[in-house]
Amino acid sequence: MATSIAIGRGHASRNLSRDEVCEIIGAAVDQLQVRGKRVLTIIPDGTRTMPMPLMFDLLQAEMSRQKVVASDYLVALGTHRAMDEAQLTAHFGQPVANGKCGSANISNHRWDLPNTFVQLGSISANEVEELSGGLLREEVPVKINRMIFDYDQVLICGPVFPHEVVGFSGGNKYLFPGISGGEMIDFTHWLGALLGSYDIIGTGYTPVRAMIDKAASLVSVPVACMALVLHGAAISGMYFGPAEEAWKTAATLSSQKHIFWLDRPLRRVLSVMPEMYQDIWTAAKGMYKLEPAIEDGGEVVIYAPHISEFSYVHGDWIEQIGYHCRDYFLADWDKFSHVPRGILAHSTHLIGKGEFDSIHKIEKPRIRVTLATGISEKRCRRANLGYLDPATVRLDLWENREHDGIKVIPKAGEMLYRVKVSPESGGSNS
């Protein structure tokens, strides 16, 4: 059955046709009333599945019909690596050279440069305490890429998937942390870590989402959102409107399309990571999306022979602290308080739920995480991860073994797996 908001439609059982997508985009751009204006569209980077060539072609055609002064694009990196022009060319489906794709300017969010940002204000300590459910109490500066103020209209355009930090991705997340300052990035990811990915991923309106929407309310430039729900590379749903409303409707459909419910938990999973994930910083989604479906004592193997680094941006930090559960860091906070909290959050998310006995200094993760990548055994062990030689992995020995609690997940990282009865509530077959 179709769902709809002011503009848009979606289906759990079929994909939208090109004509339907064209109709929605045309109606959306008409509603924006951008004739004679400058429009900046904020889009995902290459670590998200996105039919960017189609969306770029259709958006540019409609913007041209509306006779906009400019229709440019900003890649919301968060703190990911900038996309080079070869990667951008593949992303857009046509040549990107000297920062241009046709008449459009294409920019990466330069999170690494302090002069990128302007401060809009802050979220008070009292508000933070209320929004976080009392987990944190501190003032959070709200900084954003100043480029948005060179435009009359901002359009967020990206997919919605279950997400380990915020519940479901998309919507205002493309502003915060997509093009925001480090303070908001570190804060939101650490809040997500305190809440726990196991409990927050694929859920509805979370405290992290509330923080993001609060920050977005300080943006004075008009912001609209085109939220997509994908089935592979096809579009199953597309919703346009205010960011909060478009995201909410898309998240409802995503919960039907992107969560796979199992009758019983799995013992061992091989998460096969596609090439769009170039380091563990991004490929860790192969664990996040499986953790709720793994029985106590089970194992997730991240299989990605093409990956040779923990993180191209944050690798030094990760080499220093390794991967540990949340309570490991909280038990010795003075030792780790200088580490950016976004790094600590990534560390805890990859290990997942666990306990730390501060008296005997024993850490007990709920499940095991093993890398079958180009990262050496020595580095894996030093980082507190298991190691499996990727050359020894034979897919035929993993496939068709669900009766044994063993499963291969091809193109892991976007579909969330859950168990109808939680592994922690007696549903485990261990």
C-alpha cells in the first residue's frame, strides 16, 4: 500500500518508475519556488548507496527549467575522506573536473579546515541534559559549513537507512554531523555510544535525532529535504518536504524495507563488505547491522580483502586506543578523556555490547569481532580484534548453513538484521 506526505510516495512491495521519480522531483522543485535563486543540494558521499546519476540529471533539468541562478552540490562527509575527482565522476555518472560537473559546482565538506565553519549558537547544558535523558550535561557549540549562507535555498537529498548512532540516517543528519563542526560530530556519536548501537539502531525518534533537529532549528537558510528509500540501487520511496517530516515518513518505509527479521539468532556471520567501504571506519557497518542478530558468544567476521587500514583519517588514534566496549573507557575516563569522543564512539560501536570488570581489569564483549581484511594479524590483535586470513575464506563453506546458525551477508552494511526474540531474552540457541 502506498504511503504519502505533501509530496512523495513509497511502496514496501515495489520500486518507483522513472516517471514517478520525475513527477515527484518536478513537483518538489515547483514547490521550492527557486526561480532566480541560488540552490545548494547536500548529498551523501560514496559510502552510501545512492542513485546519484539519476538524481543529478533530474534535479539539474528541473533547476534549469526553473531558471535558477546556481544549482550546486556539497558532499556531506562528516569526517570521511574527501572524494577525489575520479570518485566524484563515478558518483555523479558524468565528468567532474576542476570542481565542476556541467554548470554545477561540486564541493567536498572541508571539515579539516577551521575557516570552513560559522557558529550559529549553542545548545545549552540544560537542553542537552533534557534531550539526552540525563546522560550528558554540557553546552554544545553549533557550527556549520558557512557555504550554505551563500545560497537562498538548501536541499538535502539522500537515502534513509537504519543507523547505529541516530536510529535511522537521513534528514537533518546531512547537516549535523554531515556538514557540521567537530564538536557536534563528537557529541552526537558519543551520545549514541552511551545509548548503545544494539538498542538504538533501527529505532524511531532517538535522543541523538532530537539533538540533531535542535541544532538544525538554528539554521536560518530555508532547508528542504528529499528523502529516498532504496531497494538496492532502485528507489522504493521518495518524500519531499521539511526535513523532519520527509525523514519521518522515509524512516517508516525504511523500517519495512531495511530490517530483516530472523526466527532465531545466528552463531557466526560473514559480512562481505563492498568496495564502497575503503577502511574499517566505514566498513564497521558490517558489524553494526548484524550485532542485534548474533547470539551471546557468537562472531561477526568482516570480510574485506581490499581494506588495509582502520581509518585513513583517524588511524593514529585507533592504533593508540584499539577497540573496546563502552564500559572499558568509562572505567578509566581520565586516561581516555583527551581522545576525541567520535573516535571512542567508533571503537565501542565496532566491539558492541560488553562488560568491563574494573577490579580484575577483564573485558567481556558480548560477541567476537574478527577482521578478514588486508590488515595484518599483528595489528588486529594489538587493536583487540580477532584475525582471519582472507585468503582462507571460502564462501562455499559458509553458504547454505543457516540451520547451523551460520550465514553469509553479501553486500553487508545497509540491511539491519534483528531477531524476533532477542538473543538476550532467552531466544539464543547457544
